[in-house]
Amino acid sequence: MQRQILFKCPRTGMNVQLRLDEEAVESGKPENTYVSVSCPACASFHLVNSTTGRTLGDLKTVHR
């Protein structure tokens, strides 16, 4: 089974939508778990939070 995530490419600024295998995104993992994804916008790899969709370098504060 697959799950969709949406993140912003840090190089191009484009919004990118990807599907991740459930094996890569195990339920019950902490919210600070990142997975390596191949970005179709810039052809590079990024570390993306599997829960929030934020990249590892994204320092914006989330207000809840």
C-alpha cells in the first residue's frame, strides 16, 4: 500500500507530490522520522518528514 506526501523542493521552491511505500513509512514512528526521496523537480534527494511533509532543512515553526 502507498501513501501520498506533499513537500516543497528546497532547490526549486516547487510543490512536489510523491507516493511512498508503507514499508518506508511505518505507522507508529515518531513525528521526527525522515525518509530519503528522489525529487522529480530537481533530480536530487531530500530528507522529508514522513508525517508532516517538511524537508529536513525547513526551519519554519509550526503553530498548533
